[in-house]
Amino acid sequence: MARMTIFAVHITQGDHVGKAVIVSWVTMEEQGSDIVIYWRKDDTTKNIATGIVTTYTFYDYASGFIHHCNITDLEYDTRYYYEIGIGNASRTFWFTTPPEVGPDVPYTFGLIGTLSNLTRTKNDPFQPFLFSMCYISCHL
């Protein structure tokens, strides 16, 4: 069995107070699992969250399998590890939840954007831009 490639892994704050994250990733070859296994640092108890998988087409372009999984009821200011994928295709990452919201609580975050790294179709220079815009507008 070939190794399934997992890419474009990213997290987004999943609620207004910082106690949830949305884990997103893409697979091309096959759908794979829609499950995220997650746990607190220094904790042996692992939790499971089930997400959704979607695809879309745009003219002659067909997207990969786009996964979104909402992990809720997290603790503030805590490091979590999470695993996506199955078997030899699994990958592990980590994140730290923000501190509890308050008037004097500093909160620093980063914002990263891309015009995509997908192969263009028919030498169309706008295809990566359209992919990014459709992905953004469909998921905000």
C-alpha cells in the first residue's frame, strides 16, 4: 500500500473564547480518516474528535479531500498534541491554547497566507489564486 500524503495541515481558533480549535488538512490520493486523536501534554488519556471531509470542482479542477475537525472543550493555556491520518500515514503536531480571555491578558497570534502550491491547469496563472479564494470563502 502506498503512503497517503497529508498536506496543508493548519489549525484555526474554533470558538470566540479560545477553548476550541479546528484542525484542517488535505489528502489527494484517497479520503483517509476524518478522525483527530488529541491529548494534553504529560497526559496518557487520548481523546477522539470526528470531523467532516469535503471536495469541490472548479471547471476542470477537482480538489483533494479537504478535512475539517473541530476539537472543543479544551483547557486554557495548555499544550495539546494531535494526530491525523492512519497507520504509516499518520502525522503528529502540537498547539497551545490561548490564556483565558480578560481585559489585561496579552495574546499574540500569527497569520500566514498563501496563493497555494497546486499545479496549474492549462497554464492558467489565476488557478492557484482562485483555489485560495474559493477555499477561504467556502470556509469562513
